[in-house]
Amino acid sequence: MPDGDAVAGDGRTAPPAPSRAVLTAQPADGAQDVQPTGAVRVGVAQGRLVSVRLADAKGAEVPGTISADGGGWAPDGPLPLGTAFTLDSVAEDDQGQKAAQHSAFTTVAPTHTFVAFFTPEDGSTVGVGMPVSLRFSRPITDRAAVEKAVQVVADPPVPVAAHWFGGQRLDFRPQQYWAAGTKVTVTLRLKDVQGAPGEYGTQNRDLHFTVGRAQVSTVDLDAHTLTVRAGQGGKVVRVLKVSGGSRGHSTYRGVMVVSEKYKVTRMNSQTVGMGDEYDIKDVPHAMRLTTSGTFVHGNYWADPKVFGAANTSHGCIGLSDAKGGASKDSPAGWLFEHTIPGDVLEVKASSGDFVPPQNGLNGWNVPWEQWVEGSALRRAPSGSPSASASAQSSASPSASPSAQVSASPFGSPSAP
């Protein structure tokens, strides 16, 4: 969510004139069971489309065509069933000012089957906080059978445990953040597994990802700083000035993991239930922290004096930036260039709500013993020699932040 409404007399400056181009995309962001034909299209008013990219989770792009007048786009053919897509569109008005829009959706799965959409992407390199997160295309009632068909193995070995968030999401993580250089293999053997009465899995495949360098940053909302730490010892690389959420829109506290990055994106208050408070079509260097709309991002429209001095946003963490998302030297540009999905921000403040662990990839906020209890199998974590050994491990001092937030008021994790 963007920082700092332009209000006369409060020391902040009005934003530059936004692009007059108005993008519309169908289906709506987060849509599921989208039909493979006729349901996906992009339009623009008071401008022309510059680019449209429709891609699946592996980055494979779907061919499409922009109309001759630049006012619309549609894919060239039917989309595959049971597939997750992202749709990114850029348009410009007659003054060359650009507007951007991002959305994600999944196509309908074949009748009486289910598939798992997975994070992170196969073959990717991620930060030390990246969990394995599976989202199922249909509600799972036999969670034990489905969980038994999934295995997550780390090299070098480390215990990894499963946790259900409701009936359509299954996450895996170790007790502490992954060690840099860890190679993780996810084995899906879901084909013909009955996840619910009459609903059978269709996937048998192996996924692989690598944990890159360690980067765990600390955000102190009272001091208005973001301290970037790298390496096993947590060496301070840089301290950046930030502006967090204002009194009425406080930023979540707790451990948050970067899930997506956009050089430029649109942020509209209507999408997060805030009415018409803001609509900024070109927020630069935006990195998602929660599904509900918390980002760490660049801000070119606020008075630079607020960064490091005051919390003025609607809940996001803002850093000084230049318009357009091209600068790599601004504080936000530098952080964007030095961040990958899976990097961690540990957010601290004297007040404010703790982030719900299912809001984004933020299961680190569940203490380890409760995390293990969220498994449908109630077995020792994979890679662990026994349940008793796992219990002894969970009682030892941990580099994981779970102890810091174990008293947070989100209640118990979702029942398996």
C-alpha cells in the first residue's frame, strides 16, 4: 500500500500527475476456475497498450495479440487446464506516462481431478525464508493421504515439517531458516490419490530449487530503519531510512517473506478495502510481503523528510525513490536489486498487529511445536530420525524468529 497521501500543510508534496491510461484486465486478480477460452482479456481507456505478458509459473509465455488500435489484447488460443498464470500489462497515455497492472489467476482443473500449484518455481534460486507452499485447485478432505504423497528433502539434510492452512494449502519448512546453499527437492506423487470423495490427483513430478545467499533484514518501525544483514553471521550491509504504517494503518509486525517483485506496479486502495483513498498506477520497486497487500516499495510522491522520521503509509514499508522504477541508486532501487524472493524482513514495533502466518509466505510466525502439530500425519518431520529427537531439537535455542513472536495474538494454527 502506498505511503503518504498528498495533504496540504503536512510537509508532504503532491504526487506528479499520474498516467491517464486506465487498464482493465479480466479475470479479476486471484480468480480460480477460469475457463480456458474467452475469459482472459486486457483493455485500456485513454491510452494504448505497450506490452502484455501472460505467463505460467515456470515463466513460459502465452502468445497473444494487441489490437491494431492498441486498445485491447487477448491470448491467441485456449489456455491449458489446471494452470496458474500471471498477467502483467503496461499502457501509456498521450503524454507517454505509463500505467501498469498485475493480476494472477488459475484455470479450471479437469472435472473430478485436482492439481497442486507450487511455490517456489521449479529451478529457482530463493532466499533463506522461502517455504514450500502448495495450493490445491479443489478442497482436500483426506489431508493425510495427500500429505503422504508429498515429500520435501533438503541437502544437506535438515528436518522439514508440513502444516495445513485450511483445506487448500499445505506448506513445508524447517525449524530454522534454510542454510545458504541448501538444495531442496519436492516430490509430488499425487496421481490417482483421492483428496476428496470422487476427486483424484493428476500430478507425478519432481521440483528442485536452491537456497542462495543468506539475507535477513530487520525493520524497526519505531526507529524508521531497515537494516540489511547478509551471511551466516548477519553482517550489516546497509541501513536504509523507511516510513511505515501510520497510526490508523499500522504495518504488520513479525516475520515476512518476499514473495514477488515488480519494477513498477499499480496500487489501488479499493483492492484492499480502503475505498478511494489512493490509486497510484506506477509504484516503483514493489516487493510483496503479504497476500492482503503489504509491500516494501519505492515512494517518489512523499516529502523525502518523512523517511527515517515518521510513519505515514497505509501499511506498507516505503523508501525514497525516483519515478519510473529505473533508478538502481535510490534506497528503494538498491534494495530491489539486492533482494530475491524468499528473503526475510523481521518487522519490529512497539505496537501493531502481528501478521497472520497464512497471509503470504509467513509461516515462520508459528512456533515450531505448533507447526508440527499442523501436520495431518502427526509424524516426525522428514529428515528427522524420530519424533522424540524432533521434540528435543525444538526445545533448543533457535536462530528461527518463532520464539520472538510466539506470544503474538493470532491464536492457534489452522486445524489439520
